[in-house]
Amino acid sequence: MKAQARRHPRHDVHIDAEILFDGDTRRIGATIRDLSEGGARLELDADCALWTRAERADNRLYVIEARCGIVYECDLRWMRYRDLGVSFTDFATRPRRRELISLASRGLKQNPAGSLTDKV
């Protein structure tokens, strides 16, 4: 297996989320597919035809973790069909990102109430 040439290693996750672009009221459903301390890959629930990168005045967006409502401020790095790559720009949510990464590496998941449980 090829080693990752990244600042922060990626961790496979499956976290329901929504994306909200700066200055836009539309929320787009998404799933966080992999996560690192520095960024994430998201898969959109809807077709990317709703918007294109060229339509954006800037690349700032917010990823909202569906279960607990935590908002991550991000910059859009790349787009391919329904996949997005983002880098995190806020330091306030770094402890929460580390918690999610720890959950993924230990095989735990977050239940609907927000507490941690073993995967079933």
C-alpha cells in the first residue's frame, strides 16, 4: 500500500453533514468520507449541477456536522462531480476533529444522542 504524502493522515469516516457557502442560504446535504486534522473529503447528496466553483465569489464554506450542529469553517480546495476537498481554517474546532479521528481509529461511532459507542 502506498504511503500517504500528506501533512496529516486521513481517516475513513461516515459522518452526516450539510454544506453552507458563505453568503448563500442553500444547505446541501453531504457525507464526510475521510477526515484529517487539516481537511476532509465530502460527498454531496445532491448533484453538483446546483452550483459550480466558477459561480463562487470565494472558496469559503461551512461544514455543519448534522448530529451535534458543530460548524467547521473551511476553504474549498477541489471539486470532482459530487466530491469536494476542503481544508479547515478554524482552530476552535480542532479538538472536535481530533475526537472524530480518534473515534474512527478505535472503531467507535457517535450515536444520535452524541455519546460514543462501539460499532454494532
